[in-house]
Amino acid sequence: MSHIVGVRQVQKQKTRQALLDAALGLLAEQSLSSLGLREVTRVVGIAPTAFYRHFKDLGELGVALVEEALGSLHGMVRAILDEQAGAEERIDRTIEVVERHVREHPAHVRFVARERHGGVRAVRQAIAGELDRFAEEVAAALKSQPVSEGWRDEDIRMLAELYVDRLVTTAAELVDAGDGAGEAEGAAGGGEGEGEAARVVRTARRQLRLIAVARRHWVAEGGVE
């Protein structure tokens, strides 16, 4: 009996994942608010009523996609910020992580970029919540770095939000670039003929470096009361 239950659970999980994958594919050309439940179940090959065994509605499915899209990125960026490497090396490694994430999950990144300000409230809130937790993790890592000594918590949080917003924006721009994030590698110097993705990466590196420079001077300019 337990074997039968186990097989059913595996099948249920497969169907749930198939619904997520089908929705993600359909969302490449439309927003979640315009997506029909029957469209999704038709792709998977199940009856519309079977959808409700896995999600209460498309909003809940969208929230699950948000968790897929952003969950793994947190830990990777946090690990880099926890390293003892210099600021330049951390910036380069962080951008590399974002590039790889876009290459491996372009549909997820496109979904988050579109739905961050989209029409489904539950998904907007889920994205905001994930980015808030992301900022908390980045702030914790930044606070442990010597350059943050004497900083107020609110200023560290502000800095973390700047980093997170820049990384999310960079990921969205890489998806929109169209010529592939892989072409961007090693293009920090710019030059004629660079692809759009290379330009996005070069700009992101410069912006993060600018933030890093400003960070070193923030305390001297009144960052601490």
C-alpha cells in the first residue's frame, strides 16, 4: 500500500511540475493576468478540473514560479559577499553568477521582470517578498565586512537594496538583449562590435564599482550619526 501511495505522490509531483513548465512556456508571449487555465491544462494533457489538485488558482501557480525563479539566486550571491576577496573580484563574480542564472533560466527571469509590476497581486507580493529577503541576506553579508564598521543598519539596508535592484535589473536587461548572455563574457573593456548583452554586463560592472566607491566614502560624508 505504501508503495502505491509513493508512486501516486511521484506522479502528482510530476504533474505539478508539468503545469509549472507549461505555464512558463506560455508566459513567454503573454502576462499571467491574460493566461487561461485551460491553456495550461491543454498543454499538459489533463482536464481543467485536475488543475485544482495542485494549485488553487493561477495566482498560486505564479507564486510557485517566483520561488523557482529567485530562490537559488539568494544563496549564490550571499556566498560571494561572504568571501574575503576584494571588491573588484566580488563584483566580477557576482555578475558572472547573474549571467549564468540568465543563461540557465531565461524564461524565469523574463517572468519575474514582467510580473514584478504586473496585474496579479499575489505574484507581485511574492516577488516583493523574495527581493526583500534577498536584500536582508545581502545586508547581513555587507554588515560583516570591515568597510561597514560604524554604519547604521538603515544605511546598510539601503546599500543592500541598491545592489539587489541593480542585479535584478541587469538580469532583465540580459534577457531582453537577445544576443545571449554568453557573448558578454570578457567584454568589460567594451569596444566596437560588442553585443547588447556585453554592453549590459559592462554597464552593470561600472555601476557596481561606482556603488563600491561611494560606499567607501559614505561614513566620512555623514553616514553615521
